[in-house]
Amino acid sequence: MTAHERRTKIMMERSGIVLLAVGILSSICVYFGHSWYHTKFLTMLGLGQALGDAIGSFFIIATVFIGQRLVSLAIFDDLDFGLIRSVQKLQSNNDEMKAEISELDQLASTDRLTGAWNRRRLEELVGGEIERLSRYDQALSMLMIDIDHFKSINDRYGHSVGDRVLVELTGVLQSSLRTSDSLTRWGGEEFIVLCPNTTLTTAVILARRLRELIDRSDFAAVGDVKVSIGVAECLGKEEWLEWFCRADNALYRAKANGRNQVQYASETPVRSHAEGGRSDGLVQLTWHGAYECGHGEIDREHQALFSISNDLLNAVFAGRSVEEIGGNIELLILETATHFRNEEAIIRAAGFPYVTNHMDKHRDLLNKAENLKREFEAGTLEIGTLFQFLAFDVVARHMLEEDRSFFSYLVGRDLGDAPRRQISAANR
């Protein structure tokens, strides 16, 4: 006999004993008390026969109720027939089952080595993102990343070191992506970054930032690791395979042109605009030769920030989703912060005497930008106010007015030791 069968048998025996005891007690009370109840008790209280019968019925019902509770107490050790505990246990079991299903789904959707999503999870997600693009006309871009000369790493150091490189690279990428982006290990040394609400221009800038970050990173056991990246924005009614092939072709061009670079598919979708939105004739930030300071890196970064600002402006006037606009805002602030750091290192190396004061201005601008961004995310600030500050106060006014104070210090200077970032504005 199993433990469950023994427990059931004991419960049934207890139930029978309690029911028998309650029945015997009730019968004794009725037998000996019936005559006294009607001849003396009701007369003493001055109650009639009908009311007496009603009160008697109440006593019988109360006896049954007490008997039920005694049975429950004998079997389940509580007065509610174990219902509350059963519900609680079912809820607990249900929560455990949900957790197990979630864990299994996570395991089935995650690359075992790197912890990034696997191909199955990406293919499940892509369908929904393409559907959202088709229905709501929200931008969608892809970055295809491939480690350069990865076979040489495996041949020279062994596959275990190669695996460590994949894990470290995943960490570098995940720490640098936006919250809306997702990282997938497509296979071998290839990764895919899916970028919802992201136009081609913004995706190219993001890809270049990732490539440079990896280029500057130090990987245990192997030192430097280089990557090539292909970028493509999904077209209006494009199938997944067509989009994938365009990104793959861009990656092939990056490999063929010398590796360690970003190439992109130039095709962009014809985007529709919300009613009342403005697309043609927008006043955009336009780069002119007169804005150049003479230092190639600073000028390239300024042009890139102009481009991101214009992407944000287009998204605002086209009535894009809050998520898409938020992604543009996040990238603009991140790229501005990175530019400020690089610029500070360059002008310090050039001997600019007011670098500390310039750094203070940078810090104040970034602090205000973050505060305004939080207000926008909380719904207490209009996007126009945030855009005005980011695009005009930070990007245009500061770079075209405040930055001119150090232009003369960059002319004819040997800045070979200053840090370099190869960022350029994407072709629009």
C-alpha cells in the first residue's frame, strides 16, 4: 500500500468515526430531550408549537454544521475541509510550473556558450518585428557582426580560447547595446543585433561605435580582436531572407575591403508619415565647411551628431512611436557623451588652457540632457522641448559657438598621441 493510499484510508476511518459519534450524540439528544423540550422547555419560555418546531429545526441544522466541522477537523486538521490550503498549494504549484516553463523556454532560446539569444529565438522575434514594421511603419534595422580571422585564433590558441573570445565579445556587445536592441549568436563567430525603431543612418552609427569599442577592448589570452559589420534596414514588404541576404552582402563587402570596418546596404524604405506630419521641407541641421575645426576626428564626430539629430527630428515630425523616438534620444545622448570625452582628450593634448572649464560645460549639458530625458520618459515633458535642447543647445549651439574657442589650438598641432575614433556620418 502506498503512502497516499494509507493516508486516504486513515482519513476515511476518521471521517466514519466522527460521523458515527455525531449521529449517536444527536440520536441520544432527540430520544431523551424530545419530550422535555416540548412539554417543559417550550412551556417555560411561553412559546407555541410552531415556533418550537422552528427552533428545533435550527438545533438540528446546527448539529449537522458542527458535525461537518468536526469531520473536517478530523480529516484535514482545519475547519474548511482543506480548501484554503488546497488553493494555496495549487497556486504554488502553478507558480512553480510557470517558473519551470520560463526556465525551459529561456534554455531553448539561449545560446549555451555565450548566453546570447540563439537562432531559434531570433527567427521567432523577427516575424513579429517585420509585422510591426508593415503595420505601423516603424523602422527596423539589423547589424551582422563577424569576428575577423577567428579561425586563426582557434588554430593558434585552441578552441577553448576561441570560446572565451566569443563569451568576452558577447559581454562587450551586450554592455554597449541599447535596451531595445537584442543580441543573437547566429552561429560560429557570427552575431546579429536586431534594432527595432532604428533607421539605417542610426544603425550605421551604432555599428561604428560597436566596432570601435571592440577595437579598443583587450581580450584575455589573445589581446586584440577585430570585427567586420554589415548593416541593413528592413524594407517595407521585404521577407526575412531577403533582408538577411542584404545584410550578409554588406558584411561580405566589409570582409572583402580589408575587414575591421562597417559596410551597409544603401537601400532604405519609402516611409509613410502620420497625418499632419511633415517630411518635406523640414528645417534640418546642415553641415557646412565653415563649421570644421581642422581636426578630422572632431569634425567627423560633429557631422555624425548632426546626422543623429536629423534622424530624431524626422522621427518626431513623422509621428513615430515613443519607443522609436526614445531610441534616437538614447543614441544621441550616448554619442554626445562619447564625443565629449574624446574631444576633451584631444584639446588637452593640444594644450588648450581652458580645458577644465570646457569639461564643466560638457558635464552640465549631459546632466541636463539626462534630467530632461527622464522627464520625457515620465510623460511630464514635451518632445519638442527635449529636441530643442539636444539638437540645438547641445549639438548645434555648443559645437558651433563654444567649441570655436579651441579651434586655433588644433591648427598645426601634432596630435598623433591623442585617442582616435573613426566615426563618420552615414550617407543619407
